[in-house]
Amino acid sequence: MTTTVEGVTRTTSVAPGTTLDPESQELLQGLKSSGRAYDDACARLHALLLRAARFEVNRRRGRLLGGDADSIAMEAADDALLAVLRRLDDFRGLSKLTTWAYKFALYEAAVKVRRQTWRDRELPFEPDALGSFQALSPGPDEDVEVRERLGKIAAAMDDVLTPHQRRVLVALAVNGVPIDVLAERLSTTRGALYKTLHDARAKLRAHLEETN
């Protein structure tokens, strides 16, 4: 199937042997059209995405520290629609088109709620890794071996990681900062942070294996 988005014609690859349900066929046909048919299909899809986004925002509403939940849902639906149109080539017909698109709205809503929750909070970049790990200790009667292990990890973080690797590792793995929030604050991407986190963990693992 061909799809036209912003004047660009593309092919939508449906898995061989897959028969789309009537609703998906109709909606996909509208999204690959132009003019009124395209606008109507986008409006219909946006309404679905908005319902999904509102559901997810309301489910996570207890985490919000203020702000307009409906505005967050609307923004999530807008971004989800753009994401669906950009990724329409990826639709393989293995589920209903609406089910496939629904996931984009849930994701966008979850991201925006997390960002709003952390909006006015200072990110916990703990410069002293040992201090962060001490906070994870079981308590005054903690196992000596566990505490010794945590101490080795903290020391290794200071010894073998770059400042950036240490900050990312502590923020994500120790203090639980959502990766999309961290990416926004550091003006980088989720992919770049995943790479930094992977490299930091690999360096720590190698160092600890060498010193044990």
C-alpha cells in the first residue's frame, strides 16, 4: 500500500498473508489519501489517540504536581499522531491499526506525565557515589559483605568512570530518574544515554572482575 504524508509517497508493508480488518483498511486508506479523506482519517485517529492519552494521564494522575491534565493529554495525542504518521511504514497488519496506534498515545502520555512530575525538581546528580550507595544499605544491621561490595562498586565508579558516565549511572540506576527526563535536561537522546549507561556498566563489571 502507498501512503502520502506531507507530500511524500511511501509504501506501507503489510505482512504477507495478512488480511486487514475492515476498520483498519478504511483508516489506512484514508491516511494514504489526500484532501478531505486524509483530514477526516487524521481527525478520527486523533480522537482515538486522545482517548488513550486521557486514560493514561488519568491513570498516572496521582504523580502530577499540578498542571492541566487535559492539556497534557492533548499534547500527547498531537505528538502520538505525528509519530504514527511518521511510522506508518512500520505497520505490518499483525493487529488492528487502531490497536497499533493506541500504543503511541500511551507512550507519549507516560513520557509527558513523567516530565511534568520532574519539571520543578532538581535532578539528583550525586557527586559522591559512595553516599548514594550508602543510602541503599539495609540499615544498621546490614550484612557486612553487602556493604563491602557496595563500597567496592562506589570506589570503582570514582576510579574508572568518566564524570559524565558516573552522573548518568547514578541518576538512572541509583536515583531512578526517568531516562526521557534525563535526556531532556542534558539536551541529548535516550539512545545516547543508553549507550553511556551500557558503557559505564561494562567498565565497572570489567574492573570488579579484575580486582576480585
